[in-house]
Amino acid sequence: MTYKELVRKLRLLGCEEIPRRGGGSHRKWTNPSTGKATIIPDWGNKDLKKGTIHAILKQLGIDWRDFLKA
């Protein structure tokens, strides 16, 4: 799953990107319903590993099954 595919699902689940102040290949995201935040690597068309996606969801307080349904 690429960054763009992940972001599309996160937005459907109510997550928001925090505006960046500088360059870099990582972006900060927050889940307003849980108050949790995480950093997500933006590597363009490279796929993110499944373990990385699981860690991102855990840090944002999103259940894996809810993510799959989105």
C-alpha cells in the first residue's frame, strides 16, 4: 500500500494531516477523535510495509478492521 492509498483511508476515518514547516519525506498526522498523532513516511510510489501500517494505526488509535472497511 502506498502513502496515497493509506492517506485516502485515513481521511475517510477522520484523520487530518498537520501542515509541514519544512521539507522531508515524513508527514505528521493526527486523529482528532482519539487525540493521538503519528509520523507517516511519504515515499511516493514505494509501498509501506504491513508492519509499518499496523504501527501507524495503533499509534492513531484505529482498529485494523475499521481500516480495512474504509
